[in-house]
Amino acid sequence: MNLIFLGPPGAGKGTQAKILEERFGYRQISTGDILRRNVREGTPLGLEAKGYMDSGALVPDDLIIRMMDAEFEHAGDVILDGFPRTVPQAQALDELLRRKRRAAVAILFDVDMNVLTDRLTGRWTHAASGRTYHERFAPPKSAGIDDVTGEPLIQRDDDKEETIRKRLAVYEEQTAPLIAYYDNPADARLVTVDALAPIDAVTKQLIDVVSGDGFSEHAPA
Ligand code: ADP
Ligand code: AMP
């Protein structure tokens, strides 16, 4: 079963995707990480996406949908982290899933909007892997250093208060309608987790969801 992580910036989607990737062998597809890699490498996609990302706006649907088409060429169950973010993206994903004969369940990270600014302004990121930490809620072993590689952590340019406000408004306007898209009685594809809980308690809820589908834990390959 493929998982679609739905929820506002800072809800904890990336944190949980990394944990499930390690423990259950999922592949995390983070559109934000892919876009940031393209920006760093100065690819045509990166050059086109950068202005939107810097201002906290969404990158146009056609660019994102083309990018995701390529991602589905690989086998194996995925966690979609940060995609879809608009109704046209969700429709394109449904079409892609149909073509690939795959199923997906959407998991809503339900969180109080008031905690998000604190989570995002305190977030520290390892750029190459997309691993994140939080200076208070999930600190690295040494401040500013990635636990795994020893490389320096960065604070994302769009994790400053002014851009966060814009990103949360964009979420409410363009992405929150996906809750109704997935929560329709006809196909019952939405499960909600309490994302205000501490990180390990959120993981427990997610394990309940995926183990209901007959997944078993295994070590990463
Ligand atoms: P998203 O991918 O949804 O934007 P992240 O997973 O990057 O969010 O989490 C945002 C920040 O909040 C990170 O610094 C992360 O360490 C921290 N965080 C994630 N989950 C929780 C949680 N349940 N409680 C407190 N802090 C959290
Ligand atoms: P994220 O890492 O998920 O917080 O995404 C960072 C930024 O990348 C967003 O603010 C958008 O500009 C862009 N982005 C990521 N995913 C998408 C998407 N599915 N559709 C449009 N823009 C996206």
C-alpha cells in the first residue's frame, strides 16, 4: 500500500516518512527535497521552481506532475511527502495510480496551526538527505551537526516567519481542499493521525495504520 502524507508544513510528515522508510522499507518521495536538489544543482526545473519556493508559493502543477511521472517508474511502495498539494495534482496522481495499478491511502497529519511556526523556525535540515531536527523537540547530538554524516545542518530559507505565514495561507487555500477529496464516503481513503503528539507517539499511530495492511517490520536493505 502506498501512503500519501497530507498536512500543513511543519506537521511532521518528513520526520515520520524517514522513520517509516527505515523501519518498513518504504521509499520516501518528498517533492520539496527533489525540488531543492534541482535548485542546488541549477537544473532547468530548479531555475524555474526557485522563485516560487522562495516566496512560499506552490510550483506550477504541470512541472510537479511531470516530475512525479518519472518517480513512479521505480517499483516498491512509496510515501508521498508533500504531493499532491492541489486538486489537479490529486487527479493526476489518481490517473497515475490507475495506470500503474497501484493503490494508496491518504494519511492526514492533524495538527493545531499554532504550533507550526515554532516547529518550522526551530527546524534544522541536513540538505543532502532531507533529514530534519528541531532545536528543542528533536535536537541533534551536537548542535548544528547531522548525527549520521557529521555534516553541517542548515536552516531553510523558507523557514523564516514571513514566508511561513505565506506557506500556511497557501496550504489552507490550495491543499486543505484535498481533505474532502480523499474523505469521500465512496472510497474512504483518508485516515487521520494526531500530529500534535510527540514524534514517537505519532509513529505508533502510523504503525497501527500500516500494520492493518499486513506490513511487517524489517531492517533496511
Ligand atoms: P513537514 O515535513 O510536515 O514539513 P517536519 O517533519 O520537517 O515537517 O517537521 C517540522 C519540524 O518539527 C522539524 O524540526 C521536526 O524535528 C519537528 N517535529 C516533527 N514532528 C514533531 C512532533 N510530533 N512534535 C514536535 N516536533 C516535531
Ligand atoms: P516542502 O519541503 O514540502 O515544505 O516544500 C517546499 C516548497 O517546495 C513549497 O513551499 C513549494 O514551493 C514547493 N513544493 C513542494 N512540493 C510541491 C508540490 N507538490 N506542488 C507545488 N509545489 C511544491
